[in-house]
Amino acid sequence: MKIGIVGVGHIGKTLARKLGAAGHDVKVANSRGPETIEADALASGARAVTAAEAVADVDVVILSIPLNRLPGIAPLIASVPAGTVIIDTSNYYPFRDGKIAAIEAGQVESLWVAELLGRPVVKAWNSIGSASFATKGMAPGIPGRIALPVAADRDTDRKVGMALVEDTGFDAFDAGTLAESWRQQPGAPCYCTDLTREQMLAALAAAEAARLPKRRDLGVAAITERVGDGTTNPDAEYGVRLNRALFM
């Protein structure tokens, strides 16, 4: 498939490498210009382009940027054909994104994104830590393969999102509609806890919407105490142990 990725942070650059290695035609962009994109993001054949070029003439656009930057990309998405699949990997963290009244009042994060962009989205790759995503992918059928929830409202979008998750080395788990995607938001039992397909259904069912924000913020506080700030990612094993203790 022809894929444009906007954002080359920890998740975005791993997406570029993995999807390129899987044989997809990948373009990547950031907010600072193609000349600033580091070589490791391009190691599997992805091409560095501008944001406008990244969303042009592609089958799939993956937005891998902080949620508070999505309003800036919305005008570009408005020009993308209706049949293009839009995948969002973002999560809401008030300390970074500023408080968003609708989400604070209970709106599901991916529904807020879809409303902002004016079109349906797929929610995928938001529920795995960057270190696990970079290092723990496995071939299909290997015991212990991590599963990632994928939520979408359109069947075509869901099928594409799930196929691409599989291409990155993880079992894709159909998590239902965007209205149910709160079950994969920060603070939920499946969020960055590296569960298998067999464990995922129970984890999604066990999520409690009212408790997610407090658990999310406890996780940020613990990471900040350990590494000095809330934006530096801890190593994979510490992050998984912490999130399992707090969220499950």
C-alpha cells in the first residue's frame, strides 16, 4: 500500500521502518521539514517529504503526532480523498496537550479526533509503549505475540488498520467501534501492558471509564519521579510492570 506517516517520533519512526520492511511504499514527514528527518526512520526505504506530500496520493495516512498538534494538521486532512484510510495513534495527556474540555467531560478521545478532522479514523498503535513497539514484534503464530486493539467505525478502515498492525509484528484485535475505543485509552488495562490475544478480551471488558484519568495521571507521576519528566519514555520492562500494577 502507499502510506503517508505524519510524525517521526518514537512510534512514527518505528512505523516507518516496520511498514517499509513489510513492502509498503512509505513517505514520512514532520513539522520541521524533510531535511531534519533522521536516517534511522528511513532505514527500510521510507522517503522523507513535506507534510503536504505525505498525505497526497496515498491509500493510508497515519497521524503519529501528539494530540495537541492535530488541529494544525486538520486542514491538510480536509484535502485527502474520502476513501483514504486515516489512522490515529495519539493519546490525551493533559500535562502535555493542555486540558481539552470535551475530553475532560467524557468524550472518547478518538471521537474527538474524528470530529476535529471531519472524518472517520482508525485508532491503532496507541496502546503500546515505544520500546515494546520497536523491539517486541514477532512473526504470526509465535507464542506470546503481543496483541494491539484496533477500533474503527467503517469495515474497510478496520480491515486496513488490522492488516497493517499485523505487518508491524503484532496480533491485531478487533476492539469494536470508536465509541468503544475508550477501553484502549491511557489508564485502561490493555494500555501499554503488552497482553496477548488471549488476554485482550478480558482486559477490554475490565476497563472502567471513570477510573482511567486518575490511573493515567498516576502513571505519569510515577514515570516523572523515576526519570525526571513525564515525556521521557521509561525502558520497556519498567513501563510494562508499572502499567500492569496501576491499570490492571
